[in-house]
Amino acid sequence: MPDLATKTITTENVKKEVANNIYFGPIYPNQVIGGLTVPRFRTSINEKSLSRIALASAHKARKPSVILKDFLYLSGAKVGANGDLLAKNKITHIINISPCRNFFESKIPISLLQKYPNWKSPKYLRLYVKDRPEENIEKFFNVSNKFIYDAKRDGGRVLVHCWAGVSRSASLILAYLMNQYGCTYNRALNYVKKKRSIVEPNCGFCLQLSKYELELMRTLGIPIDGISGTKRKYDEVEFVDIINVNIGSVVEEGERNVFDWGTKGIFDPSTYRYNKMRKLI
């Protein structure tokens, strides 16, 4: 019988383990969001130092970018560390994909409670990948979409932040808009750029979002380049225009060109799309 331990310990495996320990912190505890288990990840090795930097510069933070009015916001870590901005914008849920810790998860400073007595500690979804093209951010799309969807259902307000509010957090918001409103990656990106001009997912994240777009189309049976036995090309398919759809509003009959929602209103991913997408990703 082969020695499994000897077989496992190879030069390549040791190098990988050393690299992980150098560039990443400990494995983050398991999280479950609406029945979905969050993929495991390692935090940044610089989490403590970068958290201190974000806290020290939090007073310089500008208000977060409003992606969907009274609901979805995008920013960098300084906003995530600024309790005043969070309270003023009535943030109830935070997706933190920055290298920093969750700043208001356990307790809120007394000074903030005195100023905003009705504000409570936000519910957090902690994620992390480095902002590099080779990183897999797509593995988080399902859980981040579910987290945002549940917050909307409960009447909450969501802030999605990374370190700079340019690539990682923007990618999660783009994935949500594509999933929830059935829009293309390019249309979602153009819309978000109008709300926050500095948004620029790295090239690897762009590829993953483009792949995600195709998977969503296949899930809903939308023809891609005529593969599905129709002459209608992908770029001719009419999608719901998210720019003209307010969050929580009813999708008008005329805007439902391709997507058969089943009932009027915002599509409920928990009953169809999430179950389908889980098999694809």
C-alpha cells in the first residue's frame, strides 16, 4: 500500500503552501448565506495594517456611489470604516471584499450610537481575493447575489466595498445587475460607470463576468450566436434596460422582451436561477 503522506508532500505542494502562507492570512471561518455556503478563502496577510490605514483615513472618505437609489452602494475601504457615512446612508448590509476587517460587526462606538441611536451593526458578508487577473472572483457571485437579494427583500441597504471601489467590489455589483435584471456585461458596466466613473474591473475579472453572462443566457435558454436553432444573433437580443428600471419597481410588460419572468415584478432568483446556476458554477 503506498505511503499517502509521502505521495502528498512534493516540492510543488510545498511551494504552493509557502506561497499561501506568505501572501495570505488564515482561512476565514465558514459562512452560510441563505442556505448557500460561502467558498472558503484566505484573508490578506496585511489585514491588520491595512485596516489601521483605512481607519486612519476614514475621515477623508467621500459618500459612497449610489448604484441603485436607496438600496445599493459602492465604495472603497475608507467608507467601510466611516461609521458616520454608513449611518447617514442607513446601511444595513455590507459585502466586504477588501483586505480589511469588518469594522462594525461586533460593536458600534458609543459616540456613533449617541448620534444615530436607530442605527445597528450591519450584517456582513466577508469575502477576499487579491485584485489580480488570475484570481477567481466568480466563485463568489452566487453568494454575493443572494446576500444582496435577501437584503432587498428585507428592505435593507447594501454597501459593497473593496480597497479602492474600482475592481473587486464593482465586479460583484456587475454580477448582481446581470443576474437580477438580465442585462449584458457591457450594459451593466456602462451603467455602473455612469454612477462611479473610476470603475474598472481587471482583465481577468472582465473575462469571468463575460463567462458569467453566457452562463446566465444558457440558463434562460437565450440563443447565443444562433446555436439554439434560431437566426437571431446574440447582439440582437433585447435585454431589460436596467438604466430605466428602478429597484423594487414592477417591470413593465413591454420591457420583458426576452425574459419570461412568470409574474410581474423583480425576478425571484431563489426559486429558479440560483438552483440552476449552482449546477453551472
